Amino acid sequence: SGVAQADVFGGIRDGRKVDRERSGFVIWPHFNLSHSPVYDTFLDIHYRHGRKIQLHGGVGHRKLIDYSYRNGYSHRTDVTTVPLKAQIRWSRRFTTLFDLETQHVSEKFLPIGPPDKDYFNHYLEVTFSFAPKFSIAISREFTDQQSISDKNWDLITAAMRLGSWGNLLLSYGEQREGVLCSNGFCRQVPGYEGLRGELSLFF
């Protein structure tokens, strides 16, 4: 079995490259250079109250070190992520999911280099699911990073199940570029503004 994915609407690519570090729960770390280590630690907690309420939370920490031999300094990034998901099942077909995430990012250059950076990222998404055919999600991501002019990203997404052979997803708004993790699977997503469509085929 497998999944094939294709963009059916291109959307408008956002020209500002603004990376997201939403990767506190990556199982397989990504090594950019052979001498630039990545350290990941995380704590994951699940709680279920009957069949109607589920809670999923935890805390994750990532340390990434990039060594610059030419300039004589290293760049260390510490990312601490605290996610929380709460799912309420109102009936057999209707479910509401709240997804909140707060992240602290600290960037330091040792022993010399550009000024240190210290900022927070926040993410909030509410999903209304009408199982098993249709769901709609409203999300907002924002940051207090001083070097970014547009600090809010608002997005609305509608997903439809196409029988047993695929999914259709339509999004409108702004999406921040970077790593996006969902259900244990992480991928690099592009930044865009406008309308975007994705078609996933199962085989």
C-alpha cells in the first residue's frame, strides 16, 4: 500500500522565506551536516475519559548545532515545544478537535556572531469532523519574532473523503513555510497565500 499526492491548485507562493521549527516530536533527526548534531527528547502523555473525551499532550526539546568552520563560530538553536490536543466526541459522527501548541526558540552564536534571538511561536487549530466524509479546520499561527513583518498566518481547510481510494483537501489563507508534523508524520510544507488543493490517492 502507499499514498500518492499531487497539487491540483498551485496557490500563490509566498516570497518571504520564514521557516517554522515545529519539530519537537521527530523520531528520526535530520542531519544537515555530518558534524552538526541534533538532539531530540520528548515526553508524551495520553488520557481518555470514557469514549467522549481524549487528551494528548507532552513536552519536547530539540537542540541543533551548526558549526561554521570558515567564520569561526557555531550556531546553536534550542527549541522547546509544548503541544496539547483535546478531542470531544459529541455523537457517533460529530467530533471537535482542539490543537494548541506553544514553542520557545533560543538562537545563540558562539563565541561571536550575530545577536542572540529569543522568541515564542504559537499555533491554534479547531477541527469540526463529520465522520467519515467531511471535516473543516480553522487555524492561526503567530510569533513574536522581531525580524518578521507579517506575524500572523490564518488558514481554513476543508477535507473530503473520496470513498476508499483517496482524499481531497482545499485550503484558503496563509500557510507558514517549514516543518509540519501531524499524527507522527513530518514533512516540509511550502509557504503560500491564496487557494491550494491537494489530492491524495491510496493504492
